Amino acid sequence: MIAVDTNVLVRLLTKDDRDQAKRAAKLFGENEIFIPKTVMLETEWVLRYAYGIDKSDILGAMQRLIGLSNIKMEDSQAVSLAVSWYADGLDFADALHLASSRDAERFATFDKSFLRNAGQVSPMNMLAP
């Protein structure tokens, strides 16, 4: 199994560098791949801010990655839940923070938007300290 960095995943998804994209595709095609959830977090940010890729396209890419048989996600349950909440309108970073905290009783944040939106998709008790 080979763990990948954000830049490898971004090359695979954007194909913005022909040589690196080809090497990334070969790596993914020939190996079991481990993707840390921090790489998923950073990849979503890079695709959205640096590349200006639409949320629906990012969401589709995430869903396809999760569905590949040779991909192992760190804390796959949290990542899948976060992707689901992202699809339901929650910011991906917020969704991943919340899904990764699912064993806690409550989640505290000063972010009013996060408080409001999380309450619509998650059973987690939200707290504004």
C-alpha cells in the first residue's frame, strides 16, 4: 500500500501536468492507495481555491475515489460522512471536522454558519461557547 500526498491526488484529478498526471494514474492503477483524511481536506481546498473547480465536480471526484476498490481512506467512515454532508451543503472542512468528532457529545464553534448548517445535516449537538 502506498500513501499519497495532496499533490499526487491533485495531478490525478486535474491533469494539469501531463507527465505527473500520467505517473499518478499509473501509481493509482497499479497499487493499493492510502489517502489520509488530511489529504482529502487539502485536496478539496486546493481544487476549490487554487483551481476554481465547481463544488459538484469536486464532490463527484470524491465520490468516485471513495468507490474505488484499491483505495483505503483514513477513517473512511468519517470521510464518507463528511462527503455526504458536503453534498448536503456543509463546507467540506467543517463536515470533516464534525464527522471526525462523532464520538464527542457536542461540538463547539463560533462560526454561526457552521452552527446553522450542521444542525440541518448532523445529529451532533452544536454549541456556541
